[in-house]
Amino acid sequence: MPDQRSSAQPLRERRGEHPYGDTGQAVLLILFLMVWVGDSFFLHESTFLSDYVPLYIRIFVLVLTIATALTLFKSGHVVISHQQRPTAVVTGGAFRYVRHPLYLGGIITYLGLAISTFSLVSLALVLGIFVFYNYIAGYDERLLEAKFRDNYRTYKHRTGKWVPRISTKHMSKT
């Protein structure tokens, strides 16, 4: 007899995503862009710090964050670009360093835009966006741990969630 609980779950949840993850990301993107554009280019309510940091430095930071985010998106896209989800824990590419390169790429993009104009309101919103991404990443991890068990736990232990872990195995003691 089929498990009625699993058939009642939303399709996205069974595919390994939070059922409101995509909608939440879209809403936060629109909200962020409205706040960032409004504050950065029209209202200028919280962009006073930009007077103290030269434009070329802010543009350099923006280019650097966008390049980093694009690298993470390209490398991490392997988990969503195929017809079928991967059947094993993905540990190559950006997944070698962080467990959520796609989410991290999004966060870095928001951060780069907010820093480029030093919109403090936008920076505060980035913190809220991070909380949301951390929540859906935790949800994803619970599903992956249930699916891949010890393989995912091992991967989780050696790979940082948001920041790469520095291994002390290969470092010499001084």
C-alpha cells in the first residue's frame, strides 16, 4: 500500500525543495530590487556612507561579487540542470567547498549590489534574505540527509554550509 503521507506532500517537496522556496526567492528579489533602487537612486535615505568610499572601489567590489556569484551559479547549477535529480551526493565543483553554492551566489549578489551603493536599508534586507536562505538550506539538508544518510552526513561534516572549511589534515604543525 502506498504511503499516503508521501502522496499528499507537494511535488516540489518530494523533489527535494522547500515548497515555498522558489516563491520566497522571487518575492525577496522583487522586494530587494525595489528597496535598493528606491534608496540608492531616488531617496538616498541611507546611502550617506557612499560619500566616503570612492566609486571605483564600490564598482570593483560589485564586479568581484558578481563574478564570484556567476562562478557559483555555473558550478552549482549541475543539481538542477538535468531532467533527473542527482542520484548521489554531489561533491564536485563548488559543492567541494560549500554545501549551497546556488543560494550563496544569490546572497553574494545581493550583498554586492547593496555595497555598491552603501544602501544601509538594503544591507539590512540582505540579512533578512540570508535568514530565509539559511532556513530553506536547512530544510534541503534535512531532506538530503534522509535520502543519502551517512554519505550526506560525511559530506556535511567536511564541507562548510556557507564558508569553506579549512582542513587541518594537510597543514604542517609549527
